[in-house]
Amino acid sequence: MNIIFGKEAAAELSNKHTLLELDTITIKDSAPITVYCVIEHIPLDELPRTESLKDMHSALMENYRNRHWEFCEDAIRFLMGAWGKEADTFYENLLERVSNYKENDPGPDWTGIVAKQ
């Protein structure tokens, strides 16, 4: 899986490749930037449901930003193993965050942006 930084770079590749939004991040004091992954190999048995998998992934990210934790958990369970398991590490990490946020509300100022060092 390749990682793409920024909406402009993603837009250039979106016509030829399957892209999934991962996170919006900041690095130190930088402006937020959205990170995407390029799915390099879609298994043949997943080709008929590629669009529905992409739609579910998009709904996952939207519901994550809107704090719908239960939807996120269900969507992650559905998506685990998809994309030839290329995105499973991301889904595992996101599930861990969601579980933490369910137990410890992130507060009213939470935007979903991940601060990286």
C-alpha cells in the first residue's frame, strides 16, 4: 500500500487507482493534511463489490468524524480482510481509537484530526 498526502495528489490518482481516505493529520504545528492509501491489488473475488467497499469505507470515515462509534465498530468488522488485507493495520488502529473514545469521550473540541510528532 502506498500513502498519498493531500487532496490534490489524491485527486490526480483517483481516476486510475482505488484510493481510501485514512486520516487527517498535523505534524508539529503544520496545517491539517488528509492522508490516503492507494490500494495496489484488489483480489479478483472482491472486484464485484469494490464500489460497495469504497462506500462503506467512506461512511466509516464520516461516522468517525461524527462520533458514531458503534457504526464505526461495525464498519471496521465488515471491512477487515477487504482489499487483500492491505488496510487491516489502519482498521485495527482505528478500532483501538474508537474503543478508547467510547470509554473516554474526546471532548467537545475534538475534530478527528490526529496529531503526529
